[in-house]
Amino acid sequence: MSEYQRVLSADPGANYRAHKQEIDAAIQRVLDGGWYILGQEVADFETEFATWNGNATAIGVANGTDALELALRACGVGAGDSVLTVSNTAVATVAAIELCGATPLCVDVQPGTYSMDPESLEHALKAARSGKLPAGVRFPKAVLPVHLYGHPVDMPEVMEIAERYGLMVIEDCAQAHGAELHGRRVGTWGHVGAFSLYPTKNLGALGDGGLIVTDDPKLADQVRLLRQYGWRERYISLIPGGNSRLDTLQAAILRVKLRYLNGENERRRRHAEVYHRLLASTHLKLPVTRPGAVDVYHQYVISTEDREDLQMFLSAKGISTQVLYPVPIHLQPAYRGRLPRLVGLETTERLAGTILSLPVYAELEEAQVRRVAEEILRWVEQHV
Ligand SMILES: *Cc1c(COP(=O)(O)O)cnc(C)c1O
């Protein structure tokens, strides 16, 4: 392989090419079928995904942000409510809470796993109970943990706390299709789970898509109403709803891709093992897997104080990396200074300056992963 061959940080086109014949056939089938919104393909995809994930129901929607918003609304979150979540996440997580008219309350994360710290969650709830909420904001109605980078949150702890305080639990599974903890998939722990099917996610459409999973028939019914004008029957709105439908074409494409997802997640894990093995002896902080967890490595995130230098070094070698996310939500211009806080976010703020995502998608060749690791080792040598 050429020394200068580029390594992309994500490559949705490579996934399409890997399944081109089947995807092209699925697209042709839909084009010929003459039905382009929801329909049988979406219903079949929903059933197949629910079975695959171990949920009673899956409901296709237009994107992951909508999936979160509709899940929250179905749980009864609305104006004047508040929802606990984290600040090191896609902006969509926090945006969805505000789209419901509710107030996001961010708690801190654990340094090793980058995910919601149950201790910080408990502190926030104690502070809320002792009257530290701003005027006009009610005691939290729900908690929205994020399975960031493909790694499951400590759900037994989060569920125990949520039950004690009477909170609904909405899991943000946008980066963690297939991740497990103690043999249970993400999206089966809380009352409802929300997935994004954005092209670069572990399961990605060739456009926008989202999915909500739940075992609760009442929540499922509510989500179905919300996704299409409050309709159960055409042209009769039972509740005020909007439009967040999944395209028939995307469902047909996703049905093909779902069949390969377990194998592709396994390839991501194998790439992660190569990184682990080759980088173990360096000063870099490598991803930590919680005991009992099966990680699906949406991102392989390392941490170093010299993040910018390493990123530039790799870029000069044709290796693309990403920083997810460079600025915690509560420090971004749209949110800075106006999100109420019940606890400190020191770990969240410290980690944002050190994290770097290495290429880890399924279609990478092992030789490419090795080359990335070897370039990093070269950089480490120059930095001792
Ligand atoms: C991608 C993502 C979303 C939003 O999904 P869209 O489909 O882009 O709307 C929400 N939460 C997390 C953690 C994500 O990574």
C-alpha cells in the first residue's frame, strides 16, 4: 500500500459499495412499487429492527433529532419541564429537549468512559430537590443518558436513580446501535430509546432517518400519533402532531444494511483491538470498556494533552481524524450562559480539549488501521 494513501475518518460511500447490488435492487423495488412514504417497507424495517434489538416496537421517523423530541414528548415532557442530560454530546441531544419547550440540565461525565456520571446525576437531583432550580423550572421529569461513541452508559445505576426519583428514562442510542451491557442492548433499558440513522452512524441511511424503540404500547401509540399529524386514521387528528415520517426508500436500504450490522460492529471491535494492542505502551489514554459491556466503537477516542499537534501530524500523513466534540454544548454560543446548572461540569470541560477520534469504520482494512497506529507511534517517539 502506498505510504500516502489517504485514510478517511468515516466513509459512508464505502458501506454503500460493500452492499451495492442488494441496495440497488432494494431501491429499484421501491421505485417500481410506487409508494414512497412509510408503507410496507417501513413497517418491515421496524419489525426487523425491533426483533434485532430485543424491543417490542420500533417506529421509524425522519431523523435522530426528531426521534429524541418525539420520545421526550411521548414521555410527557413539555413546557416548564426539565430533563437531565450531558453536555459532551451531539447538539441534537440538548436541542431536542428545548424543542419540547423544556429546560436541559447537564450533569458531568466519567473520565474513563466519557459517559453520564451517576454520582453527578444524583448530586443534581439532590440539588433540585433542595430548591436549587431556577424560578419557573419544575423538578426533572426525565433523564436522557447518551451512549456516546458506541459505549453503553452505566444503565443499572442510572435506572436505579431514575426509579428512586420517579423519572422517565430516554436513551440516546444514536451512536450505539448494537451496544450491550450485561447482555442487554441499549434501547432496552429505559422507557424509550432514540436512534439516528444519519449516513455515518453504525447503521446509516443514504439520507436522513431516525428510529424510536420501546416496549410500552402506550408510548409506542403516542409516538405513532406524533409522527404524522396525530392521525390513527387518515385525515382525523386525535392530538396535535407534526410530520416526521421515514422514507420508504430509506427503509428498504436500511433493511439491507441491518443484515450486515452485527458483522460490521464486529469489524469495528477488531480494529479497536489493533489500536489497543499497538498503542497500549504509550502515554495516550485509550478507550475504557465498562465491565459487562459490548462496545460498538462508533468512535475510537484517544486522549492526549497534545491533541492538536497529533491531529496535524496525522493529517500531514493523509490520515483524517475528528474531534467529537470540540466544545461542550453549555459553552457554545447558542447556549452559553443561559443553561441552568445544578452541578459542576469540570470533567466534561477538561476532556473536550484532549479527545481525538481515530478512523474505525467497518470497511477499513486492517493494514490501514495498523498504518494509523504506526504513525501515532512515530509521533509518540518524537514527543518523549
Ligand atoms: C447523530 C446524533 C444525534 C442526531 O441525529 P440526527 O439524525 O443527525 O438528527 C443525536 N444524538 C447523538 C448522540 C448523535 O450522535
